[in-house]
Amino acid sequence: MNASRAARLLAVSALAALPHLGTPTAQAVSPPSIDDTWLPKPASPAPPWPTLQRESCAAMITDPTSGGGRLPGVGDLRRVWQLTRGAGQRVAVIDTGVSPHPRLPDVLPGGDYVSTGDGTQDCDAHGTLVAGIIAAAADPKPDGSAGVAPEATVISIRQSSSKFAPRGDRSRTGVGDVDTMAKAVRTAADLGASVINISSVACVPVGSTLDDRALGAALAYAVDVKNAVVVAAAGNSGGTAQCPRQRSDATWQTATVVVSPAWYDDYVLTVGSVNADGTPSEFTLAGPWVDVAATGEAVTALGAQPVSGTSYAAPVVSGLAALIRSRFPAFTARQVMQRIESTAHHPPAGWDPLVGNGTVDALAAVSTDSSPPETSGPTPAPVPIVAPPSPAPPDRHARDIALRGAAGCLVALAALLAAGRLRAPANRVTGD
């Protein structure tokens, strides 16, 4: 654990029970202790129960002539790509699946916890966009762009969907919870992912039931056993199917909302959202577990309409982690996390609950003249690569991707708690 994380974990205690009614009161929080006995057993991905598609899939219409999309606030990626483009890295996208796309040529099927697919189906038009932010190939237009790590390979694991529901249960909408998330993390780690992106969260008021011990064990396994960097969204607040609001100065002692997997701070690099000017987004959920921030407003990729949310800030950082791992292959997962934190543009106070250690700086993180993370051995040598090739002529035969980033994959947890419809409502996850 690095110093900044340790300082934020000094005075924590177990969750205390809260009344079922009324506004949550402030109290110290901490995630459960890691218990390896909760680690999911290795198994082929499959839904925990039979599911049924209840809604039509989101339409996806491609058009390369619309431009490649922009990733504002990332910096000059062309300078970064002269050093590293993410070659050799596998980034697992645990999301709503990744549909085939001409600018995502290297997508491997990682499995399906929603239905009977292989992970390469996206009925929600969310996971595909997340994957595009991470690793889309260069758009053929001269002014087009690419994903942050365009030479990285994506492993798609479909873990949640708002379009499916358990078969025979009309009271539930959406599938995916912290238990299937735990299984997906284990699967991603066992498939050799060097980076794991999680753009969904489970969030409940402090004191509500949240049994995510299996997820905690899976995160520890991914980081400490399989050496994978885990990047997660901080969560959105203020709207339907989003997290309860939390004070912008929330600490481990005053937090009123628990967010998983983010609160496993020693194992997860949690990402908040800022706008193109670096100002924290109004919707980004504060927390003592927030580590860094990236642009999550008006993000476009794969020719999609602009979308906003911490869902789209997290994959920017996952792409950056892939760049660093490709440039410095001997760095451990924790060294990569520390590199991203130490090279971020720090806020005046040095750290705050909205942006953590600040907005990420891709060029500083991959440059040889930036301070290396603390390590017991010598700093690994950088891996040189050739400059990116010139873009090909534009192709003007297809039509627009009508991806509209899903602001929430599942129904709001708070509403489910109030309705009393779920056996374990706090275990549900929502896209952010």
C-alpha cells in the first residue's frame, strides 16, 4: 500500500447498523477484510439462473465519415503513441459486452454471465463504447482519433444488462450483481488480463446490506496473484438509477454511501470524472477511495454521440494503464497504479474526495523523465516502439453509431431497497 492510500485507511471501523428509515448518519466505514475462502472457484462463465431478454437491444449504426471521436483532457496522444501504443496488453472489459466493430478488431470473447453468449454481444450499447475509449483503432479521417491504447487487445466479459431479467420473475429488471462481478474478475485475471476495467458499481447507504466478500477476494486475487491492474468507476449521483448523493468532502469517517468495488481501495484504482477544463463533474460521486480523475463529460468514441459519466472516465485510465504496462513491462500492478497517481495533476490540497490525486497525465505517466514508482529493484527499462503510421484514406460508405452511453445498466438500488423486492438488493450493480 502506498503512502497516500495508507493515510486514508488509518481510522476505519466496521459498518454499523442504521435505521431502515430516514437519512443515513455519518459513521466510519471500511470494506470487509479479505478472506480467500470467498474467492470464486474457476468455472466457465454462465448466468447463475436462467434469464430472458425483456427489452429490445439498443441500435448501433456505424458511419466512419462522422469522425473518430475525441477524448478531451487526455493530452496529446500522438506524442504518447511515439512511446507506446499498448501493444501486448490484454484489457478485460467487464461490462454489458462488446459487439463487433470495424475499429475494434482485437476483441476476444471472455464469457457471458447474462445469457448464453460468449461476451461479444452488447444489448445495452455501453460496453462497446467503453472498449472503444480504451482500444479503438485509428479512425481513417485525418482529424479522427483512436482509443487511448489502440494496439491493446480487449477481452470482453458480459456481466450485466438492463435488457435481461431472471426468467419467471416479473418483479426484477436487469441482471448482474456483486457475485457475478466477483466471478467475472476471477475469469478476467485467469484469462491473462493485465488491466481490468469495471465501469459499474454497487452503491448503497451506509448500514445497508452489502455482502461483497467474494468480490473483495477476487480483487485481491487479480492484483496480488495475477498482477492485474483493476480500474473502476467512482459512480454517478443525482439521478435515476444512480448512487445516493454524498458530501463532496466525504472521508472514511463521514461517508454516508458505500461504493463497491471502489471501497476496496488497496486493490482498485478508482476514477472520478472531470470536464475538459479539469473541474469535477457535478455528477461524480465523492469518496475517500477516489484515486484519480479523467475526463468523463462529452466523451465520444467510435463515432458515437457525446456521453458523460464516470463509466467513460474509467476506461481512459484503463487505457493509460495498458500504455504504461507496454512501455514498462516489468512494473507490477501496484507500481502502475502508483505511477498513474504520482504523475497526475495534483489538486491544491494534494488529494481530495472528488478527484483523488488529480487528473491523469498520459504523457507524464509514460515518459522516462517522470519519477518512477517506489520499487525494491531497479527501474525497468522502457520499451521503444516506432511512430504510428499515417491514417488511411477515409471510408464514406457506412452510417453513424447511435451509441448512447447507458447512464445506468440496472434499476436504482435505493428504489429496490425501498420496494423490498430483492433478497439481497445491495448486491446489484449499476453502470456509471
